Amino acid sequence: MNDVPDQPDIVGEGGAGAARGVGVRDVARKAGVSLGTVSNVLNNPEKVGERTRTRVERAIRELGFVGSRAAGQLRSRRSGLVGVVVPDVGNPYWAAVLRGVESVLEDRDLALIVGSTHQSPQRQERLLRGLASQGVDGLLVAPIDDDRQWEDFADRFLGVVALESDVGVGAGISLDNVDGAHQAIAHLLELGHRSICFINGPGRVPWCAERRVGVLAGIGEAGLNPDDVLIDVEVSDLTSAEGLRAADDLWQSSRPTAVLCANDLLALGVLLSAQRRGLDVPGDVSLVGYDDVEFVEALRPALTTVHQPSFEVGIVAAEMLLRGSGSRHTRSEHALLSPQLIVRQSSGPPPRG
Amino acid sequence: MNDVPDQPDIVGEGGAGAARGVGVRDVARKAGVSLGTVSNVLNNPEKVGERTRTRVERAIRELGFVGSRAAGQLRSRRSGLVGVVVPDVGNPYWAAVLRGVESVLEDRDLALIVGSTHQSPQRQERLLRGLASQGVDGLLVAPIDDDRQWEDFADRFLGVVALESDVGVGAGISLDNVDGAHQAIAHLLELGHRSICFINGPGRVPWCAERRVGVLAGIGEAGLNPDDVLIDVEVSDLTSAEGLRAADDLWQSSRPTAVLCANDLLALGVLLSAQRRGLDVPGDVSLVGYDDVEFVEALRPALTTVHQPSFEVGIVAAEMLLRGSGSRHTRSEHALLSPQLIVRQSSGPPPRG
DNA sequence: CTGAAAGCGCTTACAG
DNA sequence: CTGAAAGCGCTTACAG
């Protein structure tokens, strides 16, 4: 033991960034062991004798020691950080996915760095760059273009798992967007609609493009020409505010008998616009969403939409990541989840014209 | 220049955690300058001559260099990380707050580590411990008890800003919960309700406790006895699932003429339960929520609720943090935002009994 | 199982 | 403005 006096216990002060925190050094001194032993107690407790371990653990507690991940990361190459890049954390669908991810990772000592792309490739690039410099152990991403910049993360400890779309590397969850959109448009066509507005995100976004393919396919299969049936509207962000604005514009220029939205938030905006304008849904115009977020069942009218299992997506993706399926040199794993149309009250036959 | 051959350009590989990335060393060599100069180009560009700077920047680009925050953090004591601890990222209210925070921090090269407490002190402690070990520069927190464990973060670079409740240290945003709940209960009492169920979170959570105080105060001011009027129901997590369950139980045991919920998600659950049971809102039972999240206006019936400016809360809190208001030795700053009752269609007079 | 030494990749004074 | 040296706080081999 050295002749250094015990410091007063400063509980909870440690960690990088705090003013001169308690370090492993202090713990080692107090417990009368070497630095390596403290590190082992922290990272490989089974390698340390029980008596020594208890002594070190007591010292850690009494000193209020909180290790610095940054320092550890430098040598161990583990940051304890997982990046989550989604289109919009404010969208209940993605918020639910996040909940699922959290529920799996919360007791694994992994922290989540989250960010929203809002369909902007520049934002996505910035976010991924930031995550790279933070040295995340793994990445969960819903890519918004085909740049595949995120594939680099497959080389990291936990690799990369895609929350959407098909991927070339790492693991992923596929939700068949073509099929989901196909179900939705087929429903509207069956009801007799022949003038349908499709409010979608940017065509460069994979899942937006796929949903459009499904819509076009459905129209084609009905023996119709998309040019005669479909009014395409593109919004840059898929929020209720943009849905509201798009709908306000829409009523000015045309009178579709149905509006199909690429997500429920857009549909919410359209519904709000319709209500304010005195349009009856589905009497005057039918409305169909996508996602089936938790509130749409209680809307007036209850929204017809395509269900996607948000919470489950988060859970499955996080589990894949933990399992190591996202690494480049593991056999790649793919979960296929099916979207399913839920018919409620917002869709009905077109008004007799 | 050394005789080291140029490596093939491995774009996007750098950063800790990647397999042997490109380091400042390589950049310095390629640009023919010293390590310190590279660091200056990265952190204090104005201190470097323009010609040298361009040369270094080119080397960075060509090498695909991505710095390691962890290494930098060790010496500079800046992690570029901000912690955000909220009750539930899956709740649209908090999701909107997050959106606000993101919008302010996204171009400041700060990454957000987020976590949900779900009103559990253990979860909060774990999250804060994790954030401390990650060395976050600052913390945004909606505390769920009075432990004040989060006050330690006031010593960090950016300090701590509370997203809820009053705080003893750092900066904070106060939303007058007593007042908000008071407005809500007063509205119901005025309508003539005398049997009101109040579904609230755990009493140990400050903002839950405050809302209850407001409710009790309103009842007292009306010259009534809370014991005669109020049915208290406590849920541990304030989700629609818990609201649904609580309501299902409620109809079994009693027949309140109104239900007041501590947030909109609970109210959504109650509404769903009422609909399934064939109860008319507000004909059979009035319903009032709290938060005014974006979808409640479109519910059937549109929900009467207490508005809180979620997005703005996020923006104001993030700006305070950037301004340094959260540090222990800065003059503490407080924003006072007012909640406001929005009367819609879910509340009306009690049924004639 | 324990302990002294080296080193992770940067930034920071400090001397030129 | 530039460059060599020290050091941030850990973890990791490696010798005992």
C-alpha cells in the first residue's frame, strides 16, 4: 500500500468528462491490488479470486468509481455504443421500433445513439460519419438510398442490421413493401375507385419506390392504365404536417375519390385536412394509410391501413445484432415479415358521381 | 516524406472499432506535416495556414480518414455525446421532444444517446451510469424521482437541463403541472361531474405527483371532498396498453362519469376500451387526456386534453444546453412554459342518472 | 490468479 | 504557424 491518504468518497463523480474523476488507479490503491486486477474484476470477473474480487468491488463502490468507456475503447475496440438510424424518431412507427430495440439492448450495457434522416442523403451521411467516429459496435439502419455507405459497419464487432429493405451485406429485416402497397391499392380498386391519389416519399428512397411498384402492379393487374387512375404526389418528409399541406393542395387541383398514403402520419394529415374542409371520409373520399401505428384504430373514422409489426421489427433486429448476424463474415441472416392490410372505416365505395 | 508506400485508399474505413483504420499518422505522412498540424486542421482550422490546410484536407479525403472520438475524448475531455433520458421514447409526446432536440443539435456535431426510464428508478440509474461512463458532454433529462443523481452532470462541459419539473441545479424547463391538471379537473367539475376517475403514474414521479396536487386542489376549490369525487388509479407505465387494461378493470368496479388521464396515451387506451365495450364518449363517460400529441385532434371523438408544447420543449432545452446554462457554475436558467386545456369533443356533461 | 509494462489514437502544451 | 514529446485512462498480453 502506498502512503497516499484515502480521498474523501466522491460518489458518482467518475467518468471521462467529469472534473478529474476517480480512476482505476485509485481503486487499485484502495483495494491493494494492481491495475490489471481491477480491470479483470470489471471485464472478466471469473478470472479473479473471490476474496480479491469482493475487495475490489467494495473499493469501486466506496470510491464511486465510474469507468471511462472512451479509454477502454481505445484498447479493447468496444465502445458499448449501438447506432440507430431511422427516417424520423418522431414518427410513432419508428418510435415503436426504437422501443423494441431498447427492450432488447437495455440489459446488455449498450447505449443507443439515435438519429433521423428525414429522407435526406446528406443527413444520413452525416449521421453515419458521426457513428463511425464514435466507434459504434454495431448499427441498425433504415437506409434511405442505395449508397450502401452503411455497409462499412459490417466490419465492426456487431455489424449492421437493416430495419427495412433488402441488403447486400450484414443482416436485415424485409417487409414486403411491394406486397403491402399492392394489397392497399387492390382494396381501393375493388371498391370501385378509379381516381386515386398516392402520396409518397421521394422516389430515391427504396421503400418508397417499392411501395410505388406495388401500386402500379395492382393497377396493371386490374387491367387499368396508371396514367388514367393515379395522381402521384411526392412529399419530402412523411409527416402529418406535410400530409395536411399536400391534401390542402390536392383538393384545389383535383377530386380523387381515394387517397393512399405511404404512411399513417401522412394519412393523419390528410384526414385533418379533410375534416377542416368538411369532406366526409369515406363518404366523399376514401383514405388508406400504411404502418398501422397504435392510434389509427381510434381515429374518426378508424383508418384502413397496412399493418407492419413495428415493435417486433425492433426486437428481431436487435436480437440479430446481438447474435452477430450483422457481421461481414457471418452467414447473413434475413427475417421476412409480412405486411397486412387492415380494413377499417376510412375506406368505402366512391361517391356516386 | 517517409518511404512508406501510399496505402490503397480505403474510403470510409477509419474510426475506432473498424479493423485497423487510417489514423492521423497516415494523414500527416501523406500531407507531409506533423501530427499536431493534422489535429489543428481538425479542431482549430483557423490556426493553420491555408495552403497547409488544403493539403491536409485533401489527404483526409483521399485516405477516407475518420477520427476516433474516443481517442480525442481522452485528452480533450469532449465526447461529442449528449444524453437524453425520457420516460418513453415510444410516447409521441417524448418523440416530439426528441425531434426538437435533434433539430437543434444535428448541425453541431453532437450525437444523441437516448434512453427510456419507464418510471423505473433502477432504469434511470442504469441509464445515467451508462451516460457517465460514456463521458457525455451534457444531459437532457426528465427525472422520475427526487434522487438528484443527475445533478452530477452539471459538472460536465454542457451540464444538465431538465425537460420537466423544477430543478435545483443546472437549467430546466418547467411546465406547470399543478396548473395544467387543475384546468382539466375544473373543466370536468364545471360540466357537473362528481365521480371522476384519475388514471395517473406512480406517486413518486414528480410530474405525476404535481398533476395529482392540481386535481386535488381543483376539487377542494369547488368545495368538494376528494374522497367523494375521485377514484384514483395508478399505473406503472403510461402507455395505451396500460390505459386499456386500467379502463377494462374500471368498468367492472365502478361507473365514473368521467376519466381524466395523466397523458394522452393512457386516454387512447381508455377510449379503445370504451369503444370495444360500446360506451359512448362523451355520452356515457367523458374523457380528458394530457399532452395534446398530434393525433388526438383526429380521434373519435376528438380528445379534450391539456396542451404542452413538445417540440418547443425540445428546442428550448437543447438551446439552453448549447448556451451552457446547464453548467453548475453558470447562472441557472429557467424557462416557464404554460400548459393549456384544449376543449374538444370527448368531454361533456355527465349522463342524466 | 496476480502484477509491471506497453500501447490504443488522439490532443495538448511547449519550444522553435 | 509548425513539429516532437508527453499523456489522457484504460486493457492487454506476458512473465511470474
